[in-house]
Amino acid sequence: MTEYDRRRSERKEHTAPIAMMLVAGSLEGETVNASSHGLLVRATGRISVVVKLDGKEYRGRLVRAEPMVDGGTYYALDLDDELQK
């Protein structure tokens, strides 16, 4: 099964300012590997977030974070409720 097959709905381009707040909590896990400047960690639990987008607030969880070449980061979020457009 590909990543696209696991999606619950079709993706459409949407560009808008967003504010993302992390909900307090902690994760427990173990290291997978280490270097002098980083760790790969396997953990249980969720990183919960609240996002403000287009004047509305949504709750959800972080499912993936990928660094970009320009120094930014892509964050993939799974929202509890459907986006209101």
C-alpha cells in the first residue's frame, strides 16, 4: 500500500498562514541510533497540536516531520475534524 492509498481524502493545494501550538505532554521511547549531533528516536504516544487556519481552530496530531533543503520543515498533521472551507 502506498502513502497515497492510506489517505482518507484527496489533497488539494491550499496556501494560507497558520499558527500551530503544541499541546503539553511527554513521550516515552528508546533511541534507534545516534550521531554526534542527533538521535533517531522510536516513541509511543502522540504529539498533539492545535492549529489556527483561516480563522478557525482545529485539534489533531503530528504524524510526520521532514526537514527541507532551505532549512524549513514540512509538518504532516492528522486533524480530528474536517477542514471548513
